[in-house]
Amino acid sequence: MHRLQVSLNQQTRKSEINIAAGIRRNLGQSLQVKPPRRVGIISNDRVFQLYGREVKRSLKTAGFTVLEWLMPEGERYKSFRSLEKAVMFLSENRFERDDLVLALGGGVVGDLAGFAAAIYLRGLPLVQAPTTLLSQIDSSVGGKTGINLATGKNLVGAFHQPTSVFIDTETLRSLPPRELVSGFCEMVKQALMADTSLFEMTIICLQKRDFLLSPEFEELIAAQCGFKASIVANDERESTTRTDTKSRRVLNFGHTTAHALETITGYRYFRHGEAVGYGMLVAGELSRNLGLIDSGTLDSLRDAVRLCGPLPRADHLDTNQITGALKHDKKSVGGQINWVLLEGIGRPKIVEGRLISAKNLRLSLRAGLRQQESF
């Protein structure tokens, strides 16, 4: 088992990340709280059918009272309507401040369950049990929760750190190919932000897909989580004034375009990581056009995204719609988008939007979104 700690506020608060194959079967015994407490599992039908009964059995064996609420599957259900139903589930079952919310599922479940835990009774303890690769290495770590609006992704939310994260690598066996591609793209994003060591480690694993359930792949997941934990510990709430490489804003590499792509397609066309794949390609084009990287580094980025697997076609999308959606990006400051670009592998750079001309943006969008021809 790998165990990592995220230290927050000069180590006065900690969040623990536990990584092991089959950890879901002993989750109840692993919780660092004592029953009697109630646990509200928030999940969806597909995930709960696969893993819910084992998790529930483990919690009950450890002495917890367990209730569950299942939400529909899909990004479009990360909405106010679903949030209201989740909060009503907690209220109708009279959850109290010492009770727990356990998010069992991918990023959609984790974001919505985390937000419900953040706002009900002004905050219930939260445990994340991510079941997709993307949520295991990214969204379950760091305390970002939220829901989408029609005008943009994750525009409503809160920072609410989980007390614990339990990453069961066995759940990767149940993922369809597109979910794996989505997770691989997020791995590439974090590796590009980290350093050449994590980037090379990620590329080696992507070149050998039989590594998926190997000890080496578990090591990679731990390294990815370790990198994100180090960023979160330095900048928990994503300060808008920080521009250094330890700023949490660097984790948004590829996400500016990605969120616009998801918004204009109604959260139905792309998996999140697939959109991030295109977002990285666009950011790479912008970086090269601004003279921040050379063509060789851009080729390395392209090759890394290609290794993740096939992406849905994107060159048919209207660039005017995309640029319109960019204006609603939640990371804008003073009405201006700040882009996370590259100066090299492990060398992110935050660039003010005013330095990127409309022409450069259009050219970069067109070049980045047609990359699927080579996948």
C-alpha cells in the first residue's frame, strides 16, 4: 500500500491518500474515525452495482450505519437539480455534523458529493473513493468540489478537503476505453507540469498498456498524486496572485480550452480528459507561436497525447463558439483569461490573455483541434 499525506495550513490540517489494489473491501476498517457514525454513500447506479455492496459490507462490518443515494451518470447531471437531491437525501435522513459523506465514483460523483458535504450543515466530513483513473490522480485530491452551469463548467463550488482518499487500483479493470484515455490525458497534463522524471515515467507506462494493473502503474499513480499533493499544500485555494510553478493555477494546463469545449457541446460529447487532451494541444500551439517552446517540445507534447489513445473528432466545432465560451472561464481575472502555457517540460508559465492576439488564438485552436487526424 502507498500512503501519502496532504498537509494544509502549516500542517494543522491533513488529508490522507491511501492507494492499494482491493482497498475498498477494507474501507470501513481503514477509516480513522470510530463508530457509531452514519455514512452516506453518494454514487451512481453503474458504480454501485460494481463496488457498492462490497464497500457497504465493509462499513457495516466496522460498525457504521450506511445509507446510499444514487445519481444519474454523466457530466450534465453535475447540476443544481442533482445537488438539491443530494442535500435532501442528507436532510431527510437527518445527517449530523459527525456523520460522513463517502463519494464512490468518478469525478462527477466526487465533485457533486463533495459540494453537498461542503454546504450541508456548513460542512460534513468527506471521504473520497474514486473509481476512475482521472478521479484517482486528479479530482479526488485537493478539495475542489462543484457543479456546472449552462454558461460554463464548475462555476459554482467550494473548497472542501476530504479527510481521506481511498484509491483502489482494481477498479480500473471496469473502465471502458474512453475513460482510460481520459485518465491518461490528465496524467500527461500533470507530468508536463511536474518535471522530466514524472513525464518520462508516464510515457513509459503509456507505451506498455499491460502496466495498467502492475506495481509499476500503482507507483505512477502514487507519484501523480504526490505531485498534486505538493501543489495543493503550497496553494490550497488557487491564489489568483501567484504565478510561480508551485501555484495551483498550473494544474489548469489544457483546461481553459477543455472547459469551453465541454460547455459548447452540452457536456455530452467529450469525456473531461479527452477535452483536456485537445486543450493541451491548443496550449502547446500557443506556446510555440509565442516563442516559449520550440517545435521539438511541441512534438513531444503531441506524441504524449497521441499515446493516450484516440480522441473524438473536434475540428468540426465552431471556433467562434469556443472563444465565446472562453469568456466565461472561472479562472479569468479582471475579465481577462490567464493561460497556463509551457516554457518546457516541468516549466509551466502563466501568461496574461492580453498578450495573446485573437489571430494567434484562432490559429492555435484550429491547429490543436485538427490533431485528431493523426490519432
